[in-house]
Amino acid sequence: MKPDSSRKKLNWSLSVSARILAILLAGLLAVHAQEDAKARVKAVKELAKQGATAIPQISGYLADADRGVRLEAVRAIVAADTQRSLDPLVKATADNDPEIQSRATDGLVNFYLPGYVDQGLSAPFKKMGTAIKSRFTDTNDQVIDYSVVVRPDIIQALGKLARGGASPEARAGAARALGILRGRAALPDLIEALKSSDTDVNYEVLIAIQKIRDKSAGPDITFRLKDPVEKVQIAAIETTGLLENKAAVNQIRDVMDRTKKEKVRKSALTALAFMPDATTRGLFLTHLEDKDEAMRVASMEGLARLHDPSDVPRFQKAYNEEKKAPGRMAAAFGLVYDGQRDMTDFAPLRYLINQLNSDAYRDVAIAYLKELLRDPATRQASYKAFAQAQPKAEKTGLAQILGASGDRDSVSYLENLSRDPDADVDKEALRGLQNLRARLAG
């Protein structure tokens, strides 16, 4: 055998041996690292048993190289749920793992809205995949009270996450959080996030903008009015109406004329009802006797906000003849808007207040009364209800309404309610007072 051939074989043998040794060493290191990570997870769990006092120590694990360790750390910090949790949770929103981002988001919301973490968007991560989709529903009415002040750095962190989170789920969760926390400062981030190709992100962004209610955002969402996804399109239509973006009236009318989807048509007419003008009056009159109850209701709401005295007989006819509550409530809304403020047994204002006792229509009554009681004369008329023996549901409903729409003249009524012997009434009245005072101060 030639010397060169022998050397080549020897070098090849040594090279193979080195590679095998490297693989074995890497495997041993991986096993060691895995065991070490398990030990750190165990350490986090032990620290968590100490409660909030251990948060500073647990927070150090948020920088761990192992995802599992960081995940256990964020779980422990969320579970502690104290003021001390906020700084590390803000830090965790910047993690590159979507589950950690989402759990941090839920933890931040939970501090301001206790109980949210049990319903939030991070729970389905236990079963990755389509389970997360079940968290996005068409009913999302959670929002903090006006009196609750959220730290600006939290809104900033969530805005950054909504715009550029590690996954669509993380971005959607951050958008939902911003709506719940009324994160007005993050509106530019939400507008940017609305350019997403993900349905759930776009939907949650639109719902968040609805809750924030900054009318300046109206023009920035009009490009979604013709979204091919019905759920997103409806949310965009509803949001445009709630923000009263009258510049989009013709676009919404065009959508209503062209669509073959009943839900979209109803949403369009309802949105137009929030921002009526002379050009839409004829449309409302056309649908005032529509066979579809939702179209009749939207038409009456639109006419009510136009304040045309000639519509009073129309409202009165509907109030007398509508067989179902939604239609009759819309007619009552129109009559009160046009000045019928007496509080006799069968008067429209009394009827709306009575609906606070209805499980099915309480939320509708609250929405109508919040709008109507912004008018000082109507609010003064409603105070007569306090002179009567009220059911508990009326007391709590009026406390909520006055907290949102009352003025300085409402303070004494809420103070009296706060001394009610029923603990639930007392609690709701105090909450209403806090919200009213926060609004008056702002």
C-alpha cells in the first residue's frame, strides 16, 4: 500500500471518529441542557408558591434561553396578578414566542379587568392550532370603566404587539386588549394592524376601534367597507356608523345597494341610522314598514336622530302597533327623542326604563337610555323614577346609565343609590359615581 493512500485512510478514519465524537458530545450537551431546563422550570414553580413576593426572582427567568422556562415564568407572573406583575409582563410582550406574548397580554388585561385571564386568548394554546379560533366571537362587549386609568407604557407595548406580534393570534389578542383597555394612544398601531391579511386580526382591530370611539379613526377604516369576509365587512360598517363618519355615507349606501347578504344590508342601514342626514331620510321612510324587524328598527332610530316633528305620528303608530319589544322600543326611542318625556305608566320613557328589568332587552334599553339621557331635560324627567319603588334591575341599570351619560345633577341620585341596602345596587351606584366623576374631571 502506498504511504499517501494509508495517510488518506487514516485521516478519513480520524475525521469520521471526530464527527461521531462531536455528535455524541452534542447529544450529551442537549440532554444536559434539557435536564437543566427542567430544573429551572421546577425552580420557577417552587418560587411561584411564594406568591407575589417572588416576582423579582421569577422575572429573571423571562430572559432564559429555553422557551419552556420563559413560558413557566410568564404563567407564574400572570397567576400572581398584582401591581408587581405589570413590569415583567410588559417585558414579556416583547418575547419572540407567540404564546408567551399572548399570555403576557392576557395578564396585563386581567390586572385591570379581573377574570379576563380565564376567558382570554392564551388559554387555547394548551391545544395549538384551530382551537385558538374559538376565542374570536361576534360578541365582545368587555371594556374597562371610564374611571380605570391604564399605564401608558402598557398601551404602548400592546400597540407594538398588535402591529407586529409573532403570530396572527398574538396580534389579534393585543388588538382585543387595546379595545378593552380603551387604548386611544395606540390608534396608529391599530390602523397599521388593520392592513393585515388575517381575518381575526382585522376583526379584533375594528372592534377595538369601536370601543375606543375616537372619531378621527373613521376615514382610516373605510377601505374595509367592501371586505370580502362578511364578518370583517360588517364590523367595518358598524364601526363607521358608531364613529359617525358621514363622509362614508355614500360608500355605505353603495354597499347596501349592491350586497346580496341580508346581514350586511341590516348592518348598513343601522350604521346610516347613527349618522342620518337629509340624504338618508327617504331611505329610512322606505324601510319604516319593512317586513324585516331589524330594518324597521334601524329606520326608526335614524328618523329619531333626525328630529323631524313630522315623524312623531309614525313613531306613535309603531309604538301602538308593534307586537315585539325591539320594534316598540325603537318607536319609544323616537318618541322620547322628539320630546315625550312624561313618566306615566304607559309613556315611552317609562316603558324604556321598565325594559331594564328584561333579561332579553336590558342591554338595548341601556343603549337607548344612555343616548337619550345625555339630553338634560330627558335626564331630569328620568329622575322621577327614583321617587318610585324601583326593582333592583332598574336601580342598577340607571346607575350604569347615569355613570355614562349623567352630569353634575346626577351626583346626588347616585349617592342616594349608593346607600341602598342591597349590596349589588350599592356596588353599581358607587361604580357609576366613579365613572361620572372621571368623566366630569376629564
